[in-house]
Amino acid sequence: MPTYIHELPNWPRFRWDHEVLAVPLAAVRHHQGRLIGRMEGLGFQLREEAVLQSLTEEVLKSSEIEGEQLDREQVRSSIARRLGMDIGALAPVDRNVEGVVEMMLDATQNYRAALTEERLFGWHAALFPTGRSGMAKITVGAWRTGGSGPMQVVSGPIGREHVHFEAPVADRLPTEMRAFLAWFNATDGIDPVVFAAVAHLWFVTIHPFEDGNGRIARAIADMALARSEGTPRRFYSMSSQIRVERKAYYDTLERTQKGDLDITEWIAWFLECLDRAFVGAETVLASVLCKARFWDAHAVDALNDRQRLVVNRLLNGFEGKLTSSKYAALAKCSQDTAARDIEDLSRKGILTRDPAGGRSTSYSLIASAADALGAVARWTLAHADKAAWDGPESPSPEERRARMESIQAIGRELQELARGANAPPTYGDFEARLRALHELGFFPDERLVSAVAQVIQYGL
């Protein structure tokens, strides 16, 4: 009795329930059109920044799904250079990063070109420039052979492996791939988004390479989605959403590959995941607009090249805390120069010193009202128990405790304002809490107070 769908007599004659998929497909196509329309309505620079962010996420997350962590700045630099975008100083890029970027850009920018055997071999060679997957030597730029035994997707410790899937034997690959490529390059009337879902499943079920099949399958799906939109510009990342839903992704694939040729469940999951990826694109749009407003607000500030470089890194999603040592490394300058740059950025209300001091001194970017209010809240909560009593007499322990609790309560209110739970904060919201703190004899850092006024004034 067949175990996998590729062993069934009618393989690969997939079928699906059009009625079940009609509503989710209509919703996806509607949301897809709205997203593309909104993004295309942005100015050129904002649109290109949105494309850069989306492609960066796609490359990073597609690799993360397979357990490989790439450097964000290298990926961003590689994409920007290939798209001819000026993002300032470009980070040096490792060959393996260049390979993943080459594949993704070829799939999405050249989406109209036919998908051929040679093109797939080129993608595979780009993914494995050393001819190895980790420490193991693999066949690169060619279909896998049967020399290493059956191609299986397994999990679990050695000796207790669980086989999730076993691909077709190597002898079948030339025939299987000819059929797949002929279908992919033909026009058969399938909705383009459903086409992307089928292409992803079909390719990953054939599993024609020794490694990299998942990443190439997702690149093929992205190529099909680009065809559905008629544009090389990517404003969302399907792989980012798959990364979030990785367990459901693998579980749905496994059930489908072990079922019959009715792939309705897989297509339905693909459509729902894609729809959620469109929602995730709102985060990209918000980030792009926030970055644009930030630089508009600070257009009059004289920043040197080092400062602009580091601030852009922070705006692009810097991981961890910024310290003077990290600043010096990023800007390629001395510690003394880094300290002067940081002090200047603090005076301008762009950076704020985090409450912890000493060797752990770190700084946060103030790019929005939420950032500024959050910084005041953190400062308030960190200093509530150390505030001096502003009065002629020392307070009793009960009075000190009550005063500290009142200050902490206001600090928590500021945190809620920063989160924007109800509505965007106004300066009046902040001023009411600030006045309450002053009545308690508590005075937050003046630079932080000034930063709040500035970012709210500029609508950040």
C-alpha cells in the first residue's frame, strides 16, 4: 500500500475543493491587491526601503526555517548593492549570504523568465558555494544521486529517528522534474496564488536536491507570487510568516504528503498563512514611515557620517543594547570618539542613557513618542526608591514607602502611555504625569523630558 502521495498511481494529478477555497482565496486576492496598491502609492524612496526590508526578512527567515542564522546587515547590504540602492556604508558580505540573496533576487526580479533545470542548478550552487552542507560534502548543482541511500526528512536523536517523509528514488528525478518544469512554465488556468501553493508542495515533495529543497521551494513560491502580482517588488515576506508558524507548516506538509492527492488542506493553510503575511507587512510599512518621519524631524540636526551610520543601524533593527564599545566597532572609531558622538546624540534627544550604569552603561534610540515615554518610565521606576525627600524634615519610613509607591504608580502609567493602549499619547497626557511627579518632589532627567516634547511635536 502506498505510503506517500508520490507513490500513488495518479501522481501528480492533484485535486482540491474549489468551493472550500473560494472564500479564503477571494479574501487573499483582495488583501493582496490592497497591499500592493498602498505600497505602490508611497514615494519612490519609501517604496524602495519597504522592498529592501521585505526582501531582507524573506532571506533571513527562509534560512532560519532550516536552522541557519544569517547576519542581518550582510543580507541587507547584499540586497541593496544588487538593487542599486544607496544605504551608506555597506557591510562586507560572506559568500554563503551572497548565494541566498542571488537566488531570491533571481526568483523575484526575473519572475517572468522560464524556470529551467539550469536555473535551478544555479540556485543550488549559489546556496552551497563550498560544495558542502555543514561538514558534509554534497552533490551541488545537480539532482541528488542514490549513493547516500533514500532521501528522508527525519527528526529525533540518532537511533530513535522519526521519519516524516521519504522522497522519490533518485532514478525518478529527471522524469519528475521535467514534468514539474513543463507544468510550471505553462499556462493552465489555475489562479496564480493557488498555483504558488501547488508549486511549493510539488517541488518539495520531489525533493530533487541533497539539501536546500525547502529554501528553493519557497523561492519558487515567491516567484509564482511575483507573477500573480505582475511586479518584482516584494512588500511582504511569506517566509517570515512560515517561520512563525513553522510547526503548522511542517505538520500540514507531512499530512498532505502522506495523504491522497486531494491537497485542499495544504492550499487552505497556504492561503491563510499568506493572508497573515499581508498583515505582517503593515509592520514593515509602519517601520518605513517611522524612519522617514524620524529623519524629517532631525533634518536640522548636524550629524556626522558616523552618527548617521549608527542611528540607521538602530532604526533598521539593531539587536541587543548599544554601548560605547559597540558604537566604536560599528563606526570604526576610537572609544573617545564614540563617547563624544553618543554625548552629542543624547543632547539632541536621539539617544537616551538606560537606567543601569557603570560597566553596563547602554543607550536606546528615541525614534517615537513610545520610545521617549518608555525611557522616562524606565528612569522613573529605576530611581523611585532613591529619590531624595524635598522638604525640611526627613520622612518617616511609612511616608517614604508611600511616596515611592506613588512614584512607581506614575511610572507604570507612563509605561501604559508608551504602549499606546488606548490612543496615541499627547503632550498633555505626559505633562499631567510629570506635574504629579514634581508634586512628589521627583524630577526626571531633563533630557528625557525634552525628548518627549520633541518627538510628540514632530508627530513621531
